[in-house]
Amino acid sequence: MTAVTEKAEGVEKKKKGGFRETIYLLVLGVGIALVLQAFVIGSFYIPSESMENTLKINDRVFVNKLAGAPGRGDIIVFKGWNGEDTIKRVIGVAGDRVVCCDSRKRLTINGKALDEPYLFPDDFPSDEKFDITVPKGKLWLMGDHRSASADSRSHMEEPGKGFIPVDDVIGTAVVRYWPLSRGTIFTTPDSFAKIE
């Protein structure tokens, strides 16, 4: 066997090894992406105006599926009243008494008024009065565009009384990534910090 033949065979083996390695890395990458999508991070688009102006139609958000139990003020994706993925803001957690409204037309949680700077401009906390206490293992959810949101208030007459089980939560919205010009990381509004 000549040196030229040996060199040609060596080059051919390297090409085959490089191709196999590329395929392996590609399959591994797809597998990791699928696991992340299924169990860690999900991407959701916004189908309605119920969360404006925080989220507009066709915005896209990443949702942390491992965030743990949601807290007041969190924006969450959950299995909605109609069985579809839905996005709303957590207003009340287990044990909270949520009332609409005080003399200044604000929601109160456990007797403390809630300032809501995220509400749609010129919107109001609620067009209907209610006084509820959130049961154990449940959440009270409302959209930021209250007059355009079919949220917990719209389902009060149903067997679940408008509450959503914590077990139906898919994850907590952590970042709006689309459109790029409106990209933002979501944090809990300061107004929820004073609620006990």
C-alpha cells in the first residue's frame, strides 16, 4: 500500500467520523430542546387583548415550567376554563379575600387596596362587584384589560366558582421575547409587596 493510498483512506475515515459526529450532535441538540420544551421552558403566543397593554395580540413569551407555586402578581399560563392554554395575572392565592371595590374603586386583598399600574389605560378594576375568599389549592385570576377579559369573574356562576386549581398552572411568564422591540423581563409589581 502506498503512502498516497493510506493518506486517502485516512481522509475518508475522518470524513465519515465527522459526519457521524455531526449527526450525533444534531440528534442530541434536538433531544435536549424537546426535553426543555416539555418540562422546563415553553413558548406561548398571546391570542387576545385580555392582557393589554402588558401583552398584546401575537406577542410571544417564554414560560418557566419549574417556577413553583405562583404568587400574587405573577403572569401565568394555565389550562383555562375551556381547557385551552390561557394567560392571566394572579390576583389572589389560597386564603386571600379579594373584594371589588373600595370607595376609590380599587380591588382590595385582605383589606389592603391594590394599586394596579398595569391596567389598560382608562380601564377599571372590575365592572362587577364581588367578595370572594380563595380556597386552598386555588387561584383567582384576572386579565390586565379588565373590560375585555373573560377571567375568574366571568366564571363565578360555574361549579368551580371562577377559581383555577394550582395544579392546572403550566408555568410563569418570565420574558416577552417577541416582538424584539418590546422585549422585557416580567417582575412582580411592587403594589403586591404590601399585601399579607
